[in-house]
Amino acid sequence: MAGRPKRSKIVSAEQAVALVHDGDTICCNGFVQSGIPEELLIALEKRFLETGSPRNLTLFSAAGQADGKDRGLNRLGHEGMLRRAVSGNWGRMPKVTKLALENKIQGYNLPQGIISQLYRNLASGKPGTFSKVGMHTYVDPRLEGGRINEITKKDIVRLVEVDDEEWLFYKVAPVSVALIRGTTADTMGNITMERESMTLDTLAQAMAAKNSNGIVIVQVERIAERGSLNPRQVHIPGILVDCIVKADPENHWQSYATRYNPAYAGAIRVPLETMEPMPMSARKIIARRAAFELPPNGIVNLGVGVPEGVAEVARDENILDYITLTAESGTVGGVLASGPDFGAGVNIDAVVDQNQQFDFYDGGGLDMACLGMAECDEKGNVNVSRFGDRLIGCGGFINISQNARVMVFAGTFTAGGLEIAVENGQVHILKEGRNRKFVKSVQQVTFSGDYAHGRRQPVYYMTERCVFQRTGDGLELIEVAPGIDIKNDILAHMDFEPTITDPILMDPRIFDDEPMNLEAILLNLDLPERISYDGRRNILFLNYEALHVRTLNDVEAMRHALLDACEPIGKKVAVVVNYDSFRINEDVKDAFAEMAREMREAHYASVTRYATSAFMRMKFGGTLPDRGIGSHVFESKREARLFLGRDAGDLPDDPFVSSKE
């Protein structure tokens, strides 16, 4: 009996793209400059240039995957080839962007995570997705609805109300063709991705196209016999795949910059000590300051540009074991790659699909995010998406910035030619940047300061010369770098005046070439050293100077340290607390106050607090009485001592209490 004939889905790139028809809606895999099916895009462009078809295509792309010049989605940037484009990022595909800005195609800029999730919703037959992502930004239909130009009229984002709560509803559209890529395909179309740096939305895109009665075309670098692939390594099952194209090696690099790095594929681990530390610069100063906000045992997202430097600082300070860095592309753990390889990582723990990563982000899974900052205004609004005729797009910025528990924006104070020097621990502005970044009103709202404040999200804006925080009145200047003059170096280069109450100096360790000992700072390893007991006078000195309480774990660590000090004493003690330059995140303030109340009732005979910061006196003068604790917060050590009913000379100078008067 003759065996049944073997089937094969292997075709040439030209044969595959011949299946794309005029008016089709296509989606394309890739992230920034990685994982792009270049062979398929080359063939599609070639067909259009030679025949004028396919025409009037609609493009869906989450990450605007291209090289900023001619490759990637730029190959679709020919007049007549596209009718509409919906993308998370436009800055890397200038040829397509030009068509949109000239009103030659309809264009939408939606959050990257929303587009990524819409693939999955389409695959499951849902009409769209409900989300808070985009509320009160330019995506909100009350502002711009994500539309890019005048000829784009249709609303694809609607404001809806569910159970008396406002949501945005993003409408899904069918996908006719999915252009994706993997590493190995067998003749039946089963696809593995062992040499790819990320998996992205390949499975969701394939399902979306298949369940829209469309076609799925996959570019791979090698072909295997049917049945030879490990089924647990198959990421896209052959039932979803219509055509397989074996790519020319030149068109199947991991990214446009890297032919193949085994570390990005998880094939090897890299000894991190071989990586050179960052030289002192504005970028390093900002990254170091942002690193002080890293939450121990927390999950963090870092954006492209200056924020990438936070990963380098974490590596140099040997604290990568205490935090988990992630990228919206789906990488978890390790050290994130930068530049054209952004989205990949070395020594990572896991790779998940992009839409699942955004599910985690949108649900509040990030303890902290650090993203770039192109423009910021007096309300704390941030713009990274559009500047006049320059269209960049939001990418994953809105998903990440709106949902991280703590948000840090990082960037230089001015842009375009800024030059600084650091000498003897002080910052000197050698040449000011040509463009102001702190403006009266941003051109487009990619992040809403009011919305963040209404949700009690802590938000910081960090530069090489100062740090701002979003408060109820807008931006407040809270830290200044040593050597910087507030009037001449800060206010003179802003279009508005922030609130200025009592800014402190940025930590001097930031401006020293030596390691900052960030491990001890983040883990509060020095807590026992901050507690000193004078048994002769029965006084407990607590030095909280420059302490930053970030998480509930920090509060618990303080509770245990205080109990360890108080319980052996066996009686209640008088307590003097130094709150100079003390900081506490808004979301743990109540837990801290409750801990202080419990200690007061069980172990303290009296408590006097002092801080040279008027802000801290105001903050705790209001918070602590709400918990039934006396609000005795003084400006100097002398005032605190006198409150105890003793002369200043009755109490010895304590080495753990600030000498500031």
C-alpha cells in the first residue's frame, strides 16, 4: 500500500506575498529593531514597486518595528500601498510617518500594550478591549482619540461607563495577513523560536489571522523534518501556519545590529564583571539618582535612553539579585540590552509573550518604572509622543507609566548640546542645552500629572541637576545637586516656577566615582546602626536622617529593628527621632504611622521628633496626630531636647543624631 504523499508548506517569499490582496489588513511581528520578518517585507515591497499591488493596505503594528531609515515597516511607506496605519510607535518608520503627516494615509497612535492585547482579543472572538490605559492622555476621545491627522475621522476609542466607572473601549478589527518569524519550522509549519531574543505576539497574531479567515506567513532560518521538533519547544503550532519562507541569512538577524548573540537567546550566560562601568556623565548622575528608588525584591521596567543606565548602575552596585528588571517585550530578569537590541536581555530568567507582559503591567505588577522625559509642564504632564511635525508615538509608555506603583521620569534638564562637568563632587554646567524641557504646557499629554495625583501614584522627575516631585500643587523642587544654583541653573531655564519649600542636596555619593554602597541603602542593612540607647538617661535615639521608606517591607524591617532594641530594655523609654531629609512613599505612610503608634503605646514613654525640613514637619504634623500620636516635630536637636524637660547640656551629643541646628 502506497504511503500518503508528504505535504509541505514551504514556499518562496515571492509566492507567499502573492497571497496578499488589495485592501487587506496586515499585522507584522517585531519589537523596535528585533525579530522583524525582513525577508517577507522585502518581497512585499518588491511586488508593489513592480506591479503596483497590493494597494490600500491597513497596517497594525504594536512597536513600529523598523530601523528609522529604509528597513522594516519603512518598506510599506510608498504612496498608494497603505490606506491606514495603527501603530504604537511611529518614530522608527519615517517613510510611513511622512505619509500620515501629509494626510496621504489615515493614522492612529495607540498604546503598544493595547494593540498587543487586541491581537489576543481578536483571536478569541471579542469585539475589543476595556482598559483604563490611555485615560486623560491624547488617546482619550475627550482629547484626540489617538488620531494623528485631519483625514482620520473614525473613532476607534470610546469612553464608556461600566458600574458607574469610566473606561476606554478599544475596538478590534479583523486581520487578513500575519507576517511573523521564528527560528525553525518543520514541513507542516510547526515553529520554534530557540534563536530569537523574544517571542512577542507571534502566537496571538497567528491565531488572530487564522480566526479572521486570513493567512499566516512565517519566516524562519532553517527547516526540519516533520516530527523532529520537540513539541514543548513549538511556539506556533502548524495548524495556524499557511506558508513557510526560509530566509536569506542576511535578512534574518536577531536585530538590525546583531546577527546572533547566544546570550540574547538564553544559550549562554555572560559574566557581568566583564562589562565596563559607565563613565561619569549626566546620564550616569540621573541613572544613579533613579537607582535610589529601586524597590528591594521589586519588579521594575526601564525605558529606552537614559533609563537604560539604571540597569548598568544596578549591575555596578551588585544589586541585580535584589531586583527584577523587565522589558515590555516580555523579558524578565537579567540585564536589559540597549540601543538597537533594546527589548532583549542577557542572563534573563524568562521570556513571556508581549501581550501577557502588558497584562501584568496593566494590572499593577510593576513596583517601579523609570521612563524617559522629553517635555514636562507645571502640572507634571509628560510628553514623549509628538513635537509639532515630529511624530514619535507612545510605544508602551502609557501602559507602563499609568500603572507602575512608583513612577520615575528621567532625562537631562535641557536638550541639544548640554555639557556638564563633575569636579570635587559638584556639578558645573559648561554649556546649556538649546531646548527647554520644562515648559508651561506640553504639546501632547502622554502622561497626565493630575490623573496620577488623583490615584495617589508617587511620581518623580529626575535630572542631572535637580529632582522634582508631583504634589497637589503641581511640581515641587525637592532636591538640588551640589554646585547648582537654583535661580541661575534651574529657574532661569524653565517656563514656569515650581513650588520650592525646602529642597535638600542630592546624595553626594551620586557624584563620586566610587561605588555608592547601594545594597546597604536599599536593604536597610544599616537600620541597627541608626538606633542608639543611652541607658543612664533611658533615652533611645533614632536616626532616620536621609532614610527612604519605600515599601511595606521597609516598614516591617523598621518594626523588627525597633523591637530588637526596645524589648531587652524592659521598660518604656524616652525617644528622640531625627527626621532630617527623611522620605516616605505615599502608599506606605499609613502603615508607617500605625507602626509608630504601636511602638509608642508599647515601648515609648515620650517621643520628640525633629527635622530641619519644613516639609517633613508639615507632613508628620498632620499625619501622626491622626493616629493618636503627639505631633512634636521640632526643627533642631536643641528644641527636641528641651521638650523632654531637660537642658541641652543634660543630654550628651549622640553620634547617630544629626548635628544640624
